[in-house]
Amino acid sequence: MIGIIIWILVGALAGWLAGNIMKGGGFGFLINVLVGIAGALIGGWLIGGLIPAIVAIGPVTLGGLITAVLGACLLLFIISLFKKK
């Protein structure tokens, strides 16, 4: 149960950071969580083990957060290509 809560919190943080990096300002808590979790999956699939764990804060690593943010940024970029202006 605690693992799911940590996933949600890290996903929210990654989605919020990606929204700010990509000039989107985020989409609200729920969408940020979804974008962050999807970004973690995408980033983990694309980057794999290229980014080391670096610093572990409990079960969360800085490398994992960086991977999630990069994946979320990529996801937001792809979404922006299909977004009407």
C-alpha cells in the first residue's frame, strides 16, 4: 500500500515538474499524477538503466525521479504536437 502512495506522490511531482519545464504549468493534481506515472514508464522503457540511482530517499531515487520527469516531458511534447492552437 505504501508503495502505491509513493508512486502517486513521485508521479505527481514528476508531472508537475514536467509541466513547468514544458511551459504547461501542469494540469492539476490528477492529470499530473497520470502524466508523471506514464512518464516514469516511458522514461524507464527508453532510458532504462542509463541514469544511475544517485541518491536514495527511502524507496525513491533521484535517478528514478529524473527518469520520470524526462519521460513526462517527452509525453507532454508528444501531446503538444496533437494539441490544437
